[in-house]
Amino acid sequence: MHQEFSQAKKLIEGSRRILLTMHERMDGDDGGALLAMGHHLEKMGKSVTYAIKKGVPPTLAFLPGSEKIIDDIDPVRGRPAAESGTASAALGRLTFNGVEHHNFDLLITFGCSAINRTGSLKIENLKVKIINIDHHPDNNHFGHVNIVDHTKSSVAELVYDFFLFNQWPITKEIATCLLTGIITDTGSFMHSNTQSSTLKTAAALMRKGAHVSKIIKHTFKSKSPFVLKAWGKAIENSFYDTKNKIIYSVMTETDLQEFEKLPQAAFEGFTEMLNTLPEAKFAMFLRQDGGIIKGSLRSDIFKNIDVSKIAHVFGGGGHKLAAGFSVAGKLMKDEGGKWRVV
């Protein structure tokens, strides 16, 4: 990674206006890594814009700097390319929450296996240099510099290594953001992606002032009775396929109508909970999200199942033990009691 780290450092040092983004629906890992990077870039005197489609879930609002994240990503309309001199410069303009931002020098993405994972065509079409930071094995290396290492537990651990390489100081705020990423992506160090280097990094971040108990309280122990009731419904809708040894749960549009004001991260951790069934080779959670079916898959290293291959069949991706996908359609049960997509 030293070559990639050096190239990324050079790009950052030569840029003034930097846009940070990640896949839509912020999670603790990529969101924490993004905020950690932003804290240091601001200390360097850079102009930093934080944009994440669908914004910050309540469970992550405690992260230092999360209030700077904006989710209203619109094009600048009615401005001819000639006004800024070149077409590419015009494509360097975006509006966020109605405020126009000009001519980004650099785009840094976190946890995006492909540039379209940002969920924004306007960001996708920006004509700027890109630093792509990710730990997914299916990353397609779309950046001018690709800091991609699938052996790392999380993007946050990878960003920590980048900080060490650059000898950048790690403040308490940065440590909190990075440790949140590590904790959420390792399931509080319970998942098989937890390595000795992960624990070493976590210990170093704790010495910088990050508090494990505080992070776990916000990310794993802040579910309201309303959210727990929704989990109860999802558990009620769980089925165990004894032949194929699959545990799965389905939440249809009708099911979710009982819980109209659920936060977007309400079911975070649910698939991991299903996967605790010892007999199951893997767990799957399907839920309706408008006209889209969201699928989440989890397994364990000793179960010998690569769930990313299953996700790829449906156009998704992820890791061997944790993957997901989205497909257009509606979940319906036929007269024989079998689930189908219409």
C-alpha cells in the first residue's frame, strides 16, 4: 500500500476543494472513516464538503462532525459550460442544500466498490481526480488512486494505516470516528474479520481517547421499543429451511405499514442475529423498500459459504461472510405459501 498511500498524499496536498462521499445510507465504518479524514483535511486548511445520500442515521449522529454531512445533492441547472471556461469545470459544480460549490479538485470515496454506489449521477459525472478507499474484494478500482485492501477488517482500519503512513496526528475526535468504523464492521469484534492488527489498532485508538462503551451504546444499544417491536415482527416472519439449512426473514410492504416511522437503520444488526442459529449455513433478510427489495446476507467462516457469490447473482456484492443486494420488485406469497418477486 505504500505506493498508493504516497500517491494519495500527493493528490491531497495538491488539492484545495475536496468532496468526501460514500455509498448511500451511511454506516459506521465508511461514515466514520469519511469523518476522520475530513477532520484532518480541515486542519490542513482544505475546503471540505461532506455529502452522503440519505444522510446520517440517528445512531451515528453522535460522531464528531456528523452535523456537517449534507444529503441534498442536486445539479446546478441553467449554467452554460462556457461560463467556467471548460465543460469539465462546469461538471465540477454541484449544489448541496441549495448552496453552490465550485470546482472540486478532488473526490475521495469510502466503501464504494463502484462509483455508482454513491447513488448520485452528479457525483459520478464529476471530472476530477478520485481517491478510492475500500476493503471490498469486488472493488473495480475506478479511482486515479485506489487504496483497496480486502484483508483489512474495515475501511476505518485502512484509513488508520494511511494516517500512520503520513504521520498525521490522531485527535480524540478522529479516534472516535475510526474506532466506530472498526467496532461496527466487526460486530463489536465478534465477526471473523477481527484480526490481531484490528485489536492493535482499536487499542491505539482507545489510547487516543475513543471510548468503546460509548460507541457500542450508540451503535448497538440504542434501539427504541418501537424498533424492537419491528424486530419482533421480523423474527415472527423468520423461517428455517431444514433441507438447505438457511434461516431467512421477510418483511413485506404490508408488514412495514405497521411501522411507518421506522428509522432507516432500524434493522441494522438483524441479519447478524439470525446468523446466530448454529444449524444454519447462512442467514438472509429480505425487506421491501418502496419498489426495491433489499437483501442482506451473513455467514461464518466455519460454515464454508461465500454469501458474496449469492449476492452477485442478484447484482449485489460484498464480502465472503457479509454481502447484500437490491432488486426491483415486490415480495409476495403465492397460494402455496412460497415467496416470489412480482
